[in-house]
Amino acid sequence: MFIATLTALILGQLDPAQDIQTGAPIPPRSHVAELDGEPTQIAVLGTLHLSQIQNFDPAWSDAVVDRLADWEPDLILIESLPPREIDMMQADPAYSEVVDQFASSSIELAGLAQSALGLSRFDARAELDRHVTSADAAMTRRRAALHLANYDRTSAAIAWLALPASERQPYDGLTDEIITALNTEIDRTNETTLIAARLAHRLGHDRVFAFDSHSDKRAFMEDMDAFVAAFQESQVMAEILSGEQAATLQSMGSGIASPEDLIAALRQMNSPDYAAIDIAVQWASFARADMDGLGRTRIAYWEARNLRMAAHAREVIARHPSSRILVIVGAAHKPFLDDLFARGLDTVIVDSASLLE
């Protein structure tokens, strides 16, 4: 550490008058004066769960897709579990409850596809890595099945959307059960299908990239009973949850009755004002809550999850410098991911609300 600091002083990268004993962190990106190419642009679009909007019309999401398509992102990342994390959780009995909640459907469909194809998940992944995009219906059907076999339902839906209805048939070894599953995937009323998958299809992308993480849940589940008890007894949390800011968060999504309403709600959810309220109510509140330290434990698990999500995303982005990256994620994650991505040596954050104008 001393040698590195001394070298920086010699090279003029540090102010000699600065007290180097303070331990103040030095942002690595502050030392990047020039890039080989353009910065990588990252837009984190915070969303609400479309399936929870009362009387929601899936056609309303078309207006969102239209606006995002104008930005022409090169990659789309979604809040789903990456295959390798599903593998890890399946191998550890301590994650059985987490697997049941977050991955059971993907695992079930993967089993169907693996049996039909005669391939393991790793075989399917290897073939996808070699696969060349083609308009050939048989190859597209196979690509859909390969994505299913690789725990990637949303990318399977993208391949399925590329086929005319007449070609969505049980050919080339695909069973009726798989066809039914794929037809169900393209009709799901959620943000990953209606926004991410349909946007990817519109832009001609082969796939989206899952970057979520729930590896924190093993420890969190162990603390759950104590956490809930402390939460219910906390006077601080009771006051916060009965306040005006909490009411603002709880009302989000109510009154959406048109495409314009949906756009307006998403623009609000991606504003700095909304982020400040969300952090204050959902996270900063735990820092001072009278919960015998369990509120701070909850913050740590949340931050750990976002760090892993950012790491998963960064690995995907690594092979695509100077690209436009669209990250579609629950709104509570947005300010944390914006902060983490903004620290990248070659990244810039794009105002996601501006993409919806």
C-alpha cells in the first residue's frame, strides 16, 4: 500500500498536500483520463410488477417497448436467476425453499427440454454458444428448446416469438408439453415477457441475460423469524410505514388505466425523487430501527444481493465495451445498481426516465 501511494505521488496522481493517513477512499475511475473507444452506457429501468396492476391490459406495454426501442440497446439484462446460481442452489439443501420460490418453474421446464433433446444443461449451453442465429424454423425451434434446457425461459420466449404461429408446432423432437410451455411463456403478463422479451424480439436480439441473485437468502431465511418479530415490535418502523412517504410507495401502480398512465408511472419510478423516498422508507429506515441490530442485518443482505447482481451484470457487459446496456429490474434495486455501475472505470449512467419521453 505504501509503495503504491508513493508511486502515485511520484507520478503526480495524488495531491502531496493530501493527508494520506486518513484512509479516504480514492475512486479508481478518477484515474481514467482516456478510453479505448466510447464509454459503455447503462440505463437501469426500475419497474413495478405488471402482473399486480389491476385490470392490466398487456397491450399497454407496447408504448414502453416503442420508446425503449428508439434507444436501441445492444444488450438487455433481466431480474432472473442466472443458470449457474440455480445450479449452486440445487446442489445445496439449505437453499431448497429458495429454489422452490424462485426457480422451480425454470427447473421443471429445463427437465422437459433436456429429456426431449437428450442433452444436459451444460450441453445445451455449449450448443447455444456455438449456435448461429437463423431464420430457419427448425433451428429457431431448437434454440427455444435449448434455452429452456439452460434454465432461460425468457430467451426461449424470444426464439418462440421469432416464429410464425404456424411454425410453433411439436416438430424436431419437441413434445406437446414443451410447445404448451413455450406458448405460455410468450403470453405471460409480466415485465420480463411484455417488455424485455418483446423488446429483444423487436430489436432482433437472440436472447436476454439473467443477472439476479438470491444467494443471500440462505442466511436471511435463518434470521427470518427473529427479523419478523423485531420488525413487528419496532416503533420506528411502525411510524415510518404509517407515514406519507410509505403511502406514496404503496399507491404506485394504482390508477393505471392506459398506456399513458403506465409510462407516467414508470417515469416517476425512475426519478431521483422517487428513489429518495424508496431508500428512506425501505432501507435507510432499517439503519435506525429499534430492532436489536436486525434492521442493519437486513440492509447488509440487501446490499450483498445488489453487489452480486452488479457483478453478474458486469461479467455480461465485459465482452461488450462501448455498448448500450438496458437493465430491467424492480425499482427498489435501481438506485443501488445505478450507484454501483456509476463506479465503473468505463461506464456512464443513462437517465432511464428520459428514455420514456
